[in-house]
Amino acid sequence: MVKKRRKNVDIRFQKYLRSASFQRIMILAITWLVLSTVVAYEAAPKKYMLSVGEVSKVDIQAPSDIENKIKTRQNAEEQAKKLEPVLIPILKANSDMFNGAYEYFDELGRLISSVKEDQSYLSLDEKIRNHDPDKKFQVLFNMSVLNRQYLFTDEGEEELQNLKNIIIKETLPALTSRNLMDENLAQEKAVSLAQIEMRFENEGIKILARDILNKTVKANSQIDEKATQEQRDAFIESYINEHPIIIYKGERIISKDNVVTEDIYAVLKELNYIDNEGKPDYLLYMAVFLIILGLLIISTIYLRNFHPKLYFDKNSVMLMCVVILITTLFAWAFRRFLPDISFLLMPVFIAPVLIAIFLGVEPAITVNILLTFSYNLMIGGDHKFMLMALIGGSFAAFFSVGATQRRKISLSGVILGVINAFVIVLTGVIDKESARNLIHDGGLVFVNGILSIILAMGILPFLESSFNVVTPLKLLELTDPNHPLLKRLLMEAPGTYHHSLMVGNLAEVATREIGGNPLLARVGAYFHDVGKLKRPNFFKENQLSENPHDKLTPNLSTLVITSHTKDGEELALKYRLPKVIREIIVQHHGTTLVAYFYHKAKQGEKAEEIKEESFRYEGPKPQTREAAVVMLADSVEAAVRSLPEKTQGKIEGLIHKIIKDKLDDGQLDRCDLTLKDLGIIEDCFVQGLSGVFHERLMYPELEKKNTLDELDKSVYGELTQ
């Protein structure tokens, strides 16, 4: 029992693996993985093997605005050095200077008095040494003898008094009013001494002034290291916030052949550009994959709900995914080889152009939105690119859909380039860019529009053949009378050829009126009877003399007649006609009954053994509007041409009867034609068949006859068309 269940599970699983649903999921998954990988790879920062002091071999540009933090701090510290330090006064320093000056002059005065009162026969120098045992005034011996002697005169004492007044009343008050520190003390002394020396001529007085200042003047202030550091730290932080050094997006971080400095290295490291220290940005990769997954899911849901026919067609989904991957390949190439201008030149319009041509406007715009947001992640989020891609891609889809001339598509490339340039210029005006940049960027996106169309047209034939799909351009090529198969039809089966042309005219007009693909209907009608080339003389319109069916049994004649659909499919394959045309060829008779030979067989000896199914076409019944219209046009054209008297009333009556018979026979059950559509088709046929037709046999009644004689001979002629 368990083995049986496992076997059933395996069978169901294998069946699921072969299902279109699973294959569609796999196609979408592969597309997601490839697209996400390319976008994430390009969105991730590039790695460079660099170190401090090494010469850069490439130009490296900033992917976004980034601050050079080290350089900003260095500038802040340089500016902080210019700040005045926080000073605190030294207690009693100023009073000590005054006291020291008074004490100096008092002791010098006492020394002079003592020397002058000394009546000994000692020399002046000996007297000075005797009365100055502590050598406080050793400076007296640094001057000349005359200057020294001058100090011990009345005039010298008067000069000393003047010096005392200047120092006590002018020099020291000026000095003590300022911040004197060890760093500027010598300078302040020198300035003050120079001012004093200007007022005296005696060198001895000048020497004493210097000595007084050196001994009495000292620092009255000192730096508060803690407060000064706090002030500088606060200034540095404020300066960093207010004056950051920014490397703007697109600006060079370092140029080729420049040495990597410490600050540049720090910037590159922050951007994760350094290979020997940078780590893979797994969060970035995950974010890109999830965003693109979300975009793909939204696009898939839209197509499933609003374009189910396309969504459930594996071939269409495959085509759409291949176009996405091809466009992504070109985007990656431009990003890789033209990184500076890639966002302006990436041919992102390839996808909307091709998908619009193959599948229609709505799928094209859906894919364009998906790729626009995806590629915007690749280039780092540029609003100009996003606007250009969204607007330009939408216009490209509208320009391309239903295009039947390559000239028209080429012209749309020029129009697309103009639209791109217009969008870029407008966004540049908003961003206040220079006129030079506007002209440069506008010119590049103009080239982008033309380039995208050129590439799309180059890729188009390969996709047509690979996915066996048709475009209006391909259909137009198939309408060329010089097509080998049509030339064969003209030469080998001229009656069938002219019949096909008339059917094509009818089918095109009717299909256009009901909203189908008129060009597809015309081409399908042109080739619908190519199977008759295998045995053209077995069909009435190509017969000039005897009828070969006279020598065949009804069964064999039926086999010959009905085989022209399969024969046509084989010829279509040989001449590489698109699948949709081959489908019209095999469906244009559906499962219609070959009435004449069926009734002829019923009149034979073994009438009871005759089965109606043996005298019907193999089908299938028409699956599309175009195939159904070709079926009706084929029957109507042959029938009306067979009318001996082609009055308006008889034409209308016959057309109505033929369409009703096909409907009653179930031949229109598989297509989506409505009764309203059938009424429109009937009106189009009536208008189209008002010309002159060559003589044909009367169109047969489809109801069964009791005897062969009841069948008009015209039945045979009609059913062998």
C-alpha cells in the first residue's frame, strides 16, 4: 500500500515537472536570477587593489555624495590651532612684579648711597664689591667704567629716578594689563625695553633697564589645558558639521597616476572599494534580489489577471523573458565599457519595442516598468534615467505596436530620440545644469533612441525564427507574390491561386471589422490551400479536361480531398512558414463533411457500413478568429462564384446559409466569435462579393439526400475545391 502511494506521488511529481505551469515558473525563476545577478553585480561597489602611498592606475569616481572625513577633521584641527587658548591668572604675579621693581630700585639706591658715603681710598669698583657682598648688582660691571661712574653722580641718580618712574608708572602697568605667558614673555620684555631705551641716551641706564625687566617681569597668566582642549574639541565638532568636505556624485575621488593618501584611502574603504579589506555587501545583494523579485511578481500577477492568454502561453512567456535577458546583456555591456555615460546610452528601449511588436502594448509597458526600476538600481538611482526610461519606453511601445513598415519603425527611432532628449533637457533645467551639459546629455539620449531601434530590428528576425512567432513585418513579407510557395501556386495551380487571393481580400476586411488581426487573416488565406499543390488536378478549379475522381472510389476521393490540409502543413514546414499560418492551413476546413462523396458512398452496396466520420476532414476546428474567418471566406467565395445568377438577394441568402450551416455543424465552437461578430462578417462578405465571378457550380445543400440522383452534380464540383 505504501509502495503504491509512493508510486502515485512519483507519477504526480513527474507529471508536474512536465507541466506547462512548472516550466513557466522555471523560466521566470531563471530570468529573475540572471537579471538580479547582473543588477546586483553592477550595483555593488567595484574593488581596487590599493594601499596608502600607492599610485592609482585608474580614475575612481564617487557613486554618490560622500564625505572625506579625515580631510574634514584635518581642516578643523588646523582652524582650531588658530584659536586663543583659555588663560587663567597667576596669583600675586602682578603685585610681585611691582614689589620686585620697588625692591630693586631701593636696594640699588642704598648701594649707591653707601658707596658715595664710603671715604676710604679704595677704588669705585672695590667699594661696590664691598657694599654688594651678595652680588645682586653684578650687572654694574657689564657696562663701561664711565657709565658705571656716571651712575654714582647726581645726574646719574636723577636718571635712575626717571627710569624708576617710567618702569613703575608706565612699563609695569602696561605689562600687567596684558596676559604674560612663558611663550610671549621674552617678546613683551623686548618691546618694553625698546620703548625705554628710546628715552635714554646713557648705555648704563639702558643696561640697568634690561636687568630690572629681566628680574622683575614674569608670567602673570597660564593656559588652562583642560578648558582649552574642551574649547578646541567643541570647535572641531562644530566645524566638521558646518564645513564638511564632500566628494560629490560623479566627481573623481582619485585620478589616474595620483598617489593614494590616507584620507583618500579611508574614503575608498568606506565605499567598500578596497579589495584587500572590503567584504561582500551581502545586504545589498539581498535587497536587490528581493526588490526585483517583487517587481517580477507584480508584473506576473498583472499579466495573469489581464492577459491570461499570454500568461498561459509558455512560448510567449519564454519570448518575453529572452527579450528581458537580451536587453539586460546590452545594458551590462554599456555599463561595463562606458561607465561614465552608460545611463544615457544603455539601449533599454529594446525590450518595449520588441515585446510591443510581438505581444502588444500592455506587456511591453509592463516589462519596461520592470526593467526601468531594475536598471535604476544598477546605476545607483538616477532620476533622469528613470524618467527617460519610463516615458521613452512607453512611447516606444506605442510607436512599435502594429508597425507594418520598417521605415515607420526607423522613423519612430528618431521620434524616440527626440522625446528622450526633451525629457533629459527638462530634468536638467530642474536640476539647474549648464547649457553645455544639457546639450551633451540630450545628444547622447537622442543617439540612444536610434540605437535601441537599430538593435531591436537586428534582433527581430532571430526571435521570429527561434520562437516561431510572426510580426506585421513578417506577415508583409509573406504577402509578397514572389514568395516561392505563392509562385508555385500561381504556376502549378492557378485556379487555387486566384481563389486564395479573393479569400484573402474577404478575410482581411471581415477580420478588421471584428477586431482581429487582418494581416494575419490575409496571409493565412493566401496559403490556406497550398496543400493542393501535391495533386492540383484533383481539385475542380484547376481542372481543364477529365476529372480523375471519376475513376476513384468515394473513400479514396475523400482521402485525396481531405489530405490537402495535411499536405499544406508539410509544405508550410518545408518553406518555414510560421506556426500560426500552419495552424490556419490545417484548421480552415475544421471537421467539415465531404458531402458529395459521403452520399455517393451511401448509395453503394455497403451503405450500412458507411460512417460519416470517415468522410470528414481531420480538423482541428478553427481555434482563432482569423482561422474561423478564413474558413467562412473560403466557403463563401467558392459558393458565390458557383451561382449562375449573382443577384444581391441570392448572394445575401447564400452567405447567410453558409455561415449558419457552419455554426450548426459546430465548426465555430472552438473560436471566440460571437453572433454579433458573425453578423458583421456576413455584411463584409456581402459587400466584398459584389464583383464578377467566373462560373462555378451551385453551392451544395449539406443535408443528406436519399439517392445519388438527388445530389446535383454541382455538389461534387464545390466539395472538391
